[in-house]
Amino acid sequence: NKIDNVLSTNSPKIYGSDSDHVLDRLTFQERVETSLRMTTRVFNRHSPINAISIGLISVFGIGLVEGYTTLTPKKSSLLEWSRFRFVYRYALAQVIPSVIWGTQPATVIAANINFDLRNVVETNKLPPYKCLRMGILGALRGAISGSILLAQILSLTTVLQDAQNSFSKKIYNGKEPPLENTYLKTKAQKEFDSSGVVIRFAGKESDVTAYSMMKMGRRKIWPIYEDPENDVVKSLVREYGTVGGQEKSDIAILPIYWQVPGGQYGKAESWRGMFV
């Protein structure tokens, strides 16, 4: 009787339809998990992430050498915490300015951390061999940060876009498992059902599945379809899995169903990666 009441055309939508604007109805957990899935695949596959990390470490390492060079000569100078702290802060302060071949003055950094200015020598007052060293280190730091590092950061945007497109394609093909937090129950759901999500074997197409999802919401039903190219299946993904529904975008952001080829329901590979 409860199910009949929910599916009755005269009854209110207990779960509601997500078709109006799916992004507005995303929970915080769903937003986080969707982002984590895409970014994790970026880290696993490639990418500029490794090159960016190496570039940042290189820039920071060069900054450490520069900071040490600006210190007044002293035996075991880095064994003193204050001097080590200055070298560390100097290197850290050079990371962002390096993008435009800039350098933060050593005296400014020393004053900012209350380091004795007598222990720091301005670049133009260094001995010639140290001035030459500072020039080479600064140029090397700028080259790494201003060209290699910046290029990798820009390419990261392309990689992230590719990851989003790949994620969307897997959703359309029915090979992206449901989000783990998608089926957290609301108060209304707890009153209606205590058995969890309904897995429906829908074959090639099923109007009843689409209607049930409209009445009860995408969180309640997880369909199993055979043909991802079927217009009904594509329409379902666009309606409930994309940003804004049918008319706004073709980029899918929410897994809606799982695909199993006809006659292969008993094969283990048909369900590999699938969980609820």
C-alpha cells in the first residue's frame, strides 16, 4: 500500500524529481565525492602534477641556497635556529615571485621575521663571487618557475577537463558506480522504506523505470540497462545526471545506472567495479 501511495498520480512527490536543476539538489557529500573521483584519476594517470611538484621543490631548493648565500659568514651558521629560520622563510618567499622572475629582498624578509639585519648582506653588497652565484641561481629559479612550472599549471586545466569528459563518458556508458553517499536516506525515505536502494533490471529500455525515478527521485532506484546507446537510457542520464537536466548541458556529473550486455548478467566481468 505504501508503494501504491507513492506512485499514485494524486500523491505528492515524497522524494521529488531532480530534473529541475540537478546541481542545486546535490548534497555536500555528493559534490565532494564527485570531485574526488575525477581528481584522483588525474593524480593516478599522469600528469602535470608530478612535474609541478618537482618544479616547486626545485624552486624552493634554489631559494634555500640563495638565502644561505645572503647570510654573513659564520661557522656552523645553520646550526642556529634563527639563521635556519631565515633561510627557510627566504626560500618560501621566492616561490610566487619566481613566476615573473622576481625576487623578494633578503632584508625585507629578515625584518618581517625580526631577524637581526646585521646577519644579512644585501645582494649588491655581496662579494663578486657571491653576486655571480646569486645571479645564476635567480635566473635558474625564474626559468623553472616562469616557464616550465607555469606551462605545467596551464596544462593541468586541460587534464582536469579531460578527466571530467572521461567521467561523463563513463556515466553515459553505464560504467561508473553510484556515489557512496548518494543513497543516504532522508526522514521521508526512512518512513517509507528501510530496505535500501532498489536495483531494477530494466533490459534495453523501461518507461516504468523512468516514471519511478521521476516520482521517487534518482537516489531511490539504480537501474541496470543493456544498451547505453538507447535513446531512453541517454534521456535518463541527461535528465538526472547532467547539470541542469535535458536542456542545459550534456556533461554528466552523477552516475545514474549500470550497463550489462544482454545475456551476460551471470559473467563476473559485467559487474566489475559495480557496488551499491
